Amino acid sequence: MTSPDIRAQLGLRPIINVSGTMTALGASIVVPEAVAAVAAILSQFVEIDDLQRKASAVIARLCAAEAGFVTASCAAAITVGVAGAMTGDNLPAIERLPDATGLKDEVVILAGHMVSYGAPVEQGIRLTGGKVVPVGQATSARRYQLEGAINARTAAAVYVVSHHVVQYGMIPLADFAEIAHAKGVPVLVDAASEYDLRGFLAAGADLALYSSHKFLGGPTGGIVAGRKGLVRAAYLQNGGIGRGMKVGKEGIAGTIAALQAWEQRDHAAVRAAETRALALWMQTLAARPGVTASLEPDPTNNPLDRLRLTLDPQEAHITAWDFADRLANGTTPVIVRDHEIEHGFFYMDPCNLHPGEAAVVAQRLAEELDRSQASNEVVASSFGERRARRYRRMRSWPD
Ligand SMILES: *Cc1c(COP(=O)(O)O)cnc(C)c1O
């Protein structure tokens, strides 16, 4: 980076992100094309409906969809998408939401898909005034359960594709869509973090919903793509409950640029750089006492591998969470992917690295492992305490 680091100006820690595209860490490195588009449009007046028409054409081309638009986030896309399925283009109904009186207001979703991506998926549905109807159990869902859950009041069926959801025992999307369509119910797919821009519509989704700021490297935004009538009904929510989820001109122009850049991106070169980072870390971790490292493909088939690092606290002299906390401290904080760390392992995601950062991460791994190894005590703080500390910190913000 040549420009001075704005984080120093703001008094923020210069973190290195090996956690993934996390909203709480600033999502992703916005691609230069999107940065330029955002900067170029900020000082101009535009007719937003026309800008969104341009976005629709680009989204339609990349997603093989009839139409699309940009909204504030994928979370917003879920809400306005479901709202559109409830109201259609009925403007008084749009202005009445979340009072859904007289509208179809039930939304089916597999119980195994009712996860939190930072907020509960189902809350984004309930914001419309719609009622969530869970289908099946946490780890299983069957055709007859979905068929039985759909009735004359069903407005939409929501399907989530994500590493967060239960990855087994669910109804495949194509079957889910076939069952919903047989009963005249549209299918919305939350594909916030999925690289595949076409597969979900091709598998039968009526709307596919993405984040602009994740794999695409766009500014904060969400993408709605799919059938024109439903896209329009979702778009019209901007005059209703969608207003509080407004995307600005910079979000729209930046998303258009990010999508165009995605088409041009040398995906093989990006993958090769990620593979080099993973290989360097594997090499750094090899033959260290109590350390097991392996590579794992992304659970939803995104073209991305992550390194899984498991620690045997007796051998490594430190638990996985204490190790992660040490990495996250110091002058070069490294933030790892720690959703399952109570099991004694964490992941390292190579998809958000600036040039040179992979080597810094390797150095930090070696430093901290050496330090633990050299000490005779086993660092093993209580995991429950760590969790409690995090909640206390969250609830005491901004202190
Ligand atoms: C990130 C994510 C969201 C939310 O996306 P935003 O664009 O950040 O609002 C929704 N669903 C899933 C599965 C996600 O991973």
C-alpha cells in the first residue's frame, strides 16, 4: 500500500484478516475498479431509477437473470425480496407493511437454515410482517414436511446456501424449488457469500440474493437478481419498508463496477496466490509439537480452501483459543476464523490478504508457537470465561 494507512489516522489497530469476509472486520478488500467508481460518483447527481436500470442490465447479464437491482445489503435483500413476494406491485400494501393484513404472509424455511450470519435470518423475514414457518427439524427436512407446510397463505419459500447452515439432511435446492413451484410459491435463495452467480437461479430460484461486499469486493451492498416481476416488487419496497435500508449512488455504482471487474478478474491467479499463502502456513506449522494443520475445501463449494489448525494443549502448551487471542494481540494483530474454536481448532482463510501479509502471518504463527513451546506452563484459560468476556465487551460498547 502506498497511501498512508487511514487506520493509524483513526487510531485503529492494523489488523490482518485471515478470518474471511466478515462484516465485523470490514468485509473484504474493495477492488480498485469499485473504489474508482465510488469516488467518481459521490460528487455527481444522478437519477437513481436510471442508475438502478443500468445495474439491472449488468446483474441480468452476469447472473443470467431477467432483472436485478442493488440494495443496502444481502440482509436487506432478504427483507425486500420477501416483502415483494407478499405485496407484488400493490402500492398501498407496500406502504402498509409490516401490517400484512389481507396479504399472504407465511414464509417457509428449513429449520436447518434458520441460522445467524451476525443477525438471525428469520428476523429479516419477520421485519416484513410475515410469519416464519419452520420446516423439518434442525438436522433433517423431508419433502412431505415442506409440502405440508405450504398452504394458501404461503407467500414465499426462503432457502439459505451458506457455511453457516446444516450441510446434511436438507432438501436440495432443485427439489425445494420444484415442490414450492408446484404450489405456486416463489423461491428466494440467500446466497450472500456464494461465488456462483448463476447456479441458484438455474436450479429453480426465482430470486437469488448476494452481498456486494463479500467475494465480489464491492462496497457495502446487496444484489437482488431473478424474475422481473418479483425483482420489481422488491424494488418498489424502496417506497416502503425498504427506505431504511437505502443504498446510495456510491453503493450502486460500486456494485456495478465490482460485477464488471468480477467478469474480468483472473480467478486462477487469485486462487494461486491463496494456494501460496496456504502452502507457506502449512510449511510454517509442519513438525511442531501439538500442532495439526490440514487444508479443507469450502463447505459450500466456493473455489476456496482454508487451513484448519488444531492444537493439543498439552503438547503445544496452549489452547486453541488462547493461541488465537495471542495472535490477535501485539503490534501486528492477526484475526483468525474461530467459530468452532471450543473444539480446539480454528481456520485461517487466505482470501483477504494484501501483498506481503501471508509472510507476516507465518512469522506471527512461528513466534507465538515458539513462545508457548519455550514456556513450561500450559496456557489454558477457561473458554466460558472468554465467551463471557466477549459478551461483556459487546454490551459495554462504546466504553
Ligand atoms: C453475510 C450473510 C448475510 C448478510 O449479508 P449482508 O450483505 O452483510 O447483509 C446473509 N446471509 C448469509 C448466509 C450471509 O453469509
